[in-house]
Amino acid sequence: MSPDVPPVPPEFATTSSGRLTIVRGEGARLFDAAGRAYIDLGATHGVGNLGANPPEVVRAVERQMRELVHLGSGYANPVRTAFLERLLALLPPSFGSVFLSNSGTEAVEAAIKVARSVTGRPKVVAAMRGFHGRTMGSLSATWRREFREPFEPLVPGFVHVPYNDAAALDAAVDASTALVLLEPVQGEGGVHVASEAFLRAARAACDRTGALLAFDEVQCGLGRTGRLFAFERWGVVPDLLLLAKSLAGGLPIGATVIGREFVPRFRGSHHSTFGGSPLVCAAGLAALDQLVRDRLPERADRLGAVGLERLGSLPRERVREVRGLGLMIGVEFREKVGPILAGLESRGFLAIPAGATVLRLLPPLVITDAEWEAGLKAIEEVVAGG
Ligand SMILES: Cc1ncc(COP(=O)(O)O)c(C=O)c1O
């Protein structure tokens, strides 16, 4: 390739040659073609809360493949009903309906449409450093300039306030606001945990103006922060809850959970052909069962506390800050994180960045104590080594 031809981003590549090739997974381990094991400290971008191909999800999918793979939302299906009932039973009674789709960004798009339709208002208030997806609506709520600029003009009506600035949020929410959209813990933006004052201010501002409050728990939900849903930490209940990533144990899913009072006020239509297929619902049901039965949120709480304490002792000359909640941890370096990731990979540990300087740890919640210990030790060694 000539040097002035820009490299093809991996998402558009026709081949993955030259990059680490992974062919198999089991629990927190991923294996390359030669059989070398890597411990996955990034849960394949937060999808693998239950690890790679969780056996109970695999069995449920195998069974459902033989029964019925796909069915339009116009027909009832017992597996879909069981999954929706299970999900709603785990949530406060104010939630009454779920729109099922195929990804996090679709869950966000549906929230924007519900809020605009229900309120008849245009404005969406989101947070600086927030990430909500890459389709045009969710991208308009996403903060980072590099993600947005090449695709402008985006959807009008979106404003951003500083994360954890309760006064700025309160000032931004007015009679034209349809939706306040926030991550209780920001992931892509560098792992920042919301303050209780900020989330309470968001709830109060929505109550004051009639705007809807949506929590985007696509990354921080489903046990990751040490609670089944992150909002339980603060006791602030949103009107819309957005889930995706690990909800179906690795199969593509998005869910927009909607407060029961809003559904009758929805005008217009919304739909997604593949959303809520019996196959994905069977996977989702098995995944929720395992998450709850094996008390994985508690496990995330315990292992996360160990991790935060250990990583908190990393040398301050290289590490600016360590922050997080449960097994969602960010280590902010005073330097670029690329070499740290490369050092970890060479030792057999895969992790992901959040921006240029933050090492993001989202290990599967089923990671064993020994694997987590090995991961923490590898980080300490890489940071000490160069
Ligand atoms: C908080 C949050 N919202 C939305 C999304 C978009 O999800 P998806 O990539 O499934 O569209 C992500 C993806 O990382 C996310 O972290």
C-alpha cells in the first residue's frame, strides 16, 4: 500500500490479517489459532459479562434454533413473553414495556423517538464525554468531536452539559426538553462515575419540566457495576432504561425499557425487523437466569473492590487517576495507553482503551479470582516495566 493511502479501519476491512486472530472462547479466555490463551479483560467490549459462549445460553440457543428462529413482532411467542416478563420482574414496577432491537444504538434511537413523541418537544440534554452510539440520533447525543464532525449536520436539538455538574444540567432542562439522556457510569468517555447529586438533579429537572429521563446502561448495566442495574446504586429511577451488549449473552440485542405511564401516550410508529426474535429472547432468558442465580453483580462488587484497591497503588508518576465501580474500571495514564495495551497483549491479556490515555477494564463477571489476580499483576508489571 502506498504511504499516502490511509489505512482501512477494521470495521470496513475485508480481511483481518495482520491483527490478532481469535478463533475460540471459553469463560474469560479467548484463544488464537495456535491455541494460545488470552485472558479477556475487556469482555469483548462489554458484551461478555457471562464470558465467551456461556454454556447455558448456548444450550438455550441450540434448542430454540430447532423450534423457531425468527418471528415478526405482530405475533406472540412464549419465549419472547417469558424473556420480557423476566426482565420486567427484575425492574421497579414503574416500568411496563420493552422495545426490543438489535444493538445499543437502536435502544437509544427508540428512547429519543419515545421521548419526542410523548412530550411533543424537540430538545435532548446529554452529557459531555458521553457515548450513546453511532447512528445519527445517538451520535447527536454522543460528545466526542472525532466521532461527530465528519458526519455533520447531525440531528438538531441536542445540547451537552458537563458531566456531574448538577447546576448546569438543571439550567439546561426547560419546557422544550423531551429527554435527558445520561450514562450512570460513562464508559467510552473514560470511565467516569456519576455523582448522586447529578443524577438526583436530572430526576428533579425532568419532574419539574415533564421531560423524560433515560439512563443508558448499555455498558454499565447487567451486573457490571456491582448491582444488577447501575441506577440501583443511587436509587434514582429513570423513565427509560437502555440495555444491550451482554443482555442476550453475546447475541445481538437492544432493549428500550419504558415507564408504563408513557406507552399509551406514544404517537407514531417504531419497528425493527429482527428485534425480539425467539432465538435472541431464548438467549436473553438464559443469560438473565444465570446473572441472577449466580449472583454475578455481587461478584463484580467484590472483585471490583479488590481491583480498585490494587490499581490505586500504581505509581503516580505514570498514573493520573484510577476510578470505577464494580468491574468497570478506568486507569488514566499520564501518557498514551497504546503501549500499555500492547504490553498486556504480549503477556496474554486483552484490554481496551477509553480515549487516548485510559485503560478500560471490563472483565467478564465470571472471571475467576485467579484470572483477575493474574490480570492485575500483569498491569502492575507492565506499568513498572517501561
Ligand atoms: C453507553 C453506550 N451506549 C450505546 C452504545 C452503542 O451500542 P452499539 O455499539 O451496540 O450500537 C455503546 C457502545 O459501546 C455504549 O457504550
